[in-house]
Amino acid sequence: MDLDEVANTLSVSRAQVYALVRTGRLRAIKIGGRGVWRVERCALEAFISAAHAPTAAGRRGCGG
């Protein structure tokens, strides 16, 4: 996925996704001479799961 696709999935700006990549919070690879960033879907899913972990303590499923 490119950064725009990730931004759309997370409902954030491209700049916010780029910041996550640059800080290492979201794994990505830089491809080609122009340096296009790509995020694997499994890396995005891991990021989302990790973001949910602190709020999921003591809860089961989406209903709480």
C-alpha cells in the first residue's frame, strides 16, 4: 500500500502517515529511485492492533 492508501484506511493525512513511518512506529520500505514508500498490509494491521492494545484491557470484542 502507498502512503495515500494507508492515510485513507486510517482516516488521517498523508503527512501523519509519513511521520509514523519516519519515527519507526509504522514499518515501511522505500522503493525505487524516487523513494516511494510502501507499507505491507500486515504491517498496517499490526500497527492497528498495537494501537488498540492499551484500550482493550478488560474488554471483550467490539461491545466491551
